[in-house]
Amino acid sequence: MTMIAVAASQNQHKIDEMEAITEKFGMKIVGRDDFGLPKIKIEEDGETFEANSLKKASEICMLCNQITIADDSGLVVDALDGAPGVYSSRFAGEEGNDKKNNAKLLELLKDVPMEKRTARFVSVITMVYPNGTKIVARGECEGHILFEESGENGFGYDPLFRPLGYAVSFGEIPPEEKNKISHRAKALEELQRQLEQLH
């Protein structure tokens, strides 16, 4: 039986990545626009990925009365005390401008040597059920920030992030490979583990 989950995200990249991983768990993800929900703006004012993820899932669940899945994710850079963190998508001040965000990150790290450019992508996926059940799953992928963008795959900070154990960036790794090792993949694996306990 296929489960339907409404994605709180309107980011098609994220929906595609989640669907690529969840389809093997028998779960189809429908974007909130495709589900016909009103185009409301959810203020992401939480101080943690967990808070933002829960807020997005809860508000959409109230609107549609369906299982809802929300992801809040971002890049945590040690040399910048955890920035950009929850502000990853609007780091340079403009929501979703990857070029400006990447340029700001490179500028802030320009004098930082490679061994100190440690970072991790974090994804927190929250699933909220109409009956009030909540599942929270966190995944992390460790790596380093490169000195320049490399590769055309992925989105966001992918061309700047080289995962541990790889010689290339997320931007150079094929999507099907990234979907096995990414922070979102790890969060979805944890989500699946919790779903199996629940059902």
C-alpha cells in the first residue's frame, strides 16, 4: 500500500531528493502546491533545524489533515561558529540565491586553511500525523568547504562541499550516489527506522 505524505516544502529539488529515497519505502510525496493547498508563507523563525522542521510540518498538517513531511536543512561551518546554519538559504540576505550565498561563504573563509574548513550538512525531517503523532529524524554528512565551486549537480552549497572520503564535491557526485550518502538520505533512513517501529 502506498502512503501519501504532503511535503511542506515548495523546493522541487528537496521534494525530488526525498521522493527518490522514500519511494523504496512505499511512500509517495506530493508537493503542497500539487495537493492544492493555499500558498501561505510559513515563517521559519526557529533557532534550530528541529524547530523549523516541526513548525512547517505542523502548519501544513493542520491545513490538509494528511500525513505531512517537512525538511529543514542547512550547512554548519565550524570556522564560522555554526553559520550559516538555519539561515543557509538566506545567508546573503536573499532567499534561495545560491550564487550570492556561495560567494559570501567563500569570502568569509578566504583566509581559512583546508584543515580548518570542516563543515557538515544537517537535515531534520519531521513527519506529523493528523492524530498528533510526530516523528523527528536527523541526519548529518561531514566534509570540508572547498576554495571554489566545482560541479554542476545538486543545488545550494553542493558545489562547495566535499564529503569525507571523497575527492570531489557534492556538485560533481551523480545524484543517485549523493542520495545514498547525503544528510537527507541519513535523515530519511532514520525516519524509515522510526516508521517501522510505529507501524
